[in-house]
Amino acid sequence: MTVDVKQLAEKIQKESEGIKRLQAEIGRVIVGQQSLVERLLISLLADGNVLLEGVPGLAKTLSVKTLAQAINTQYQRIQFTPDLLPADLLGTLVYNPKTGDFTTKKGPLFANIILADEINRAPAKVQSALLEAMQERQITLGGHTYKLDEPFMVLATQNPIEQEGTYPLPEAQVDRFMLKLKVTYPSKQEELEIMDRMAGAAPISVDPVIQPEDLLRARKLVHDIYLDPKIKRYIVDIIFATRDPEGHGLKNLKGLIRYGASPRATIYLNIVSKAYAFIKGRGYVVPEDVKAIGLDVLRHRVTPTYEAEAEEMTSEDIIKKVLDQIEVP
């Protein structure tokens, strides 16, 4: 096994060069937000979707657009509004009166990188139209099923402040997002750099530094990264601690968790930990990888009770306690 891990590490060192170039190219446009960019790349490598939450103006849209340009893929931005219809996403059948036939007009979801901007502004029927594309990587239109091109990723944004005129995301859809990322304000130094860089007359051009096939090759390599049985049990312990904290020695969380994480969280935490190890240039996962990415995988999958809310404890506070207190192998 040691030989296999060494050989894998050599492959990862070679393949990760493209990811480093990708990070550097995005860094030419995006100031700071290293954690955001890193996790967007992790989600791409893990073949997942991302929910971005942050106030307007924090470069969420720019980050996604720059990412798509740097990997030379088709990008579509969809502005979600209350009057949006499912056909506005999926497409529709157009009738030709001369021939009596219907032709398929594909919607904006037939792209590689989809930015669903302010996803919680559209009603549930529009939000649910994304489900098949997000989970099955396919779209059914007029009785025909169309496979979506790889890579495919949905990045949805929502504004945590303004709730008037918004529709909460259905639990089934929230669970489909591999990661939920909180985008925060930059530091003073970063804001000065943003002002100097973005207030210029000429926009910064983005060059494609890798091709989609390079990303798909790296994605296959991620699945080969070694995950020790002890770390697998560690992941399962973390997930089960969100469902039965008392049974895992977390008595201080008694009565604070209404719903714990689903088995999908176990699967995602496994894959994302491997992608995190890949980004760090390793052919194996260490417990620190699981802890580093665990909050992003679990923050939208653990529901606090009213008692927890009364004590001003959020799902993030609960998850941090779980990650801190579960024994590390």
C-alpha cells in the first residue's frame, strides 16, 4: 500500500500543477477570498454543487465567472426572480406550424458552470427544476432526457440579509449542495487592493489555463486517494454525533439538535476530504482534512432546536463543538 500511495503522490504532484495555475489565474482577478476559491476548486474536483451565502458586493458572481473562463467552459448566469418559470431554466418545445413538428429550444442549464443568482427569490417550482440537473446531471424535456456535458456545476447565491420577497429553499434541494460557503468581508489591506485593481479603466482579462479534460482527469485521480479505515470511522462518528450527541459523549449538545446530517453528508465528507488532500498535494487523507472541510459540508445539514436558538447557538456552533470533541484517530 505504501508503494501505491507514493506512486499516487507522484501523479497528484503532476496533475495538481494545473490546479495551482488555475488558482493563480483566478487570483489575478479576485483579491483575497482564498478560502472561497479553494473550496470552489474542491467542489469541482469532487463533482459537487455549491451554495454561496453573503451580502452583495463580495465578488461571488465574479469568482464564478472567472473560474469558468479559466477552465475554458461554457458559463451561464441565471438571475432568479419571482416571475421565473421552470421553462426559463430547462428550455421548451417550439411548434412549427409549417411542418407540424416540435423543436427543442434548450435553456441556460445546458452549460457547464451555472450561476443561480439569488436562488431564494424564485418560487419552489423553479427551484425544484434544478434538482434533476444537480443530482442526475440530466434534464428531461418533452419526454426526452438529455445528458449534461461534464464538468457540470451549479453555484447558487443567496443574500442572508434581505428576506422580504424570498422563498426558503426546500430541504431536499439544500441537501443536494455539497458545500455551503459563507463569504465574508475582506480585510483593510485587501480592500485597498480591490480599489486599486477594480477602479482602473481596463478590465482584467482571464486566460484559460486548463481544459475541461484536464479537470476530469484530475477528478478521477481524486477518487483514488487513500482513505484509511480509521478515518472512515472518524467520518461516520462525526455524522452520527449530529444525530445522537449523547451517545457519543457530547452531553453538552443534549436537546440542541433537531435533525442531524443525512447519509449523503457521509458520502460528501468522504469525497470532499479526498479533494482537499489533492489540493494540498497528498495521496492520502489525514484527520485535519476532515476537520478543515467538515463545517462547509455540514453547516446546512444540521438543524438546531428552538432551545438552541434561544441560547443563540447556530448550526455552525454545534458542528464546531462536534468537530472539537469527537476523538481524532
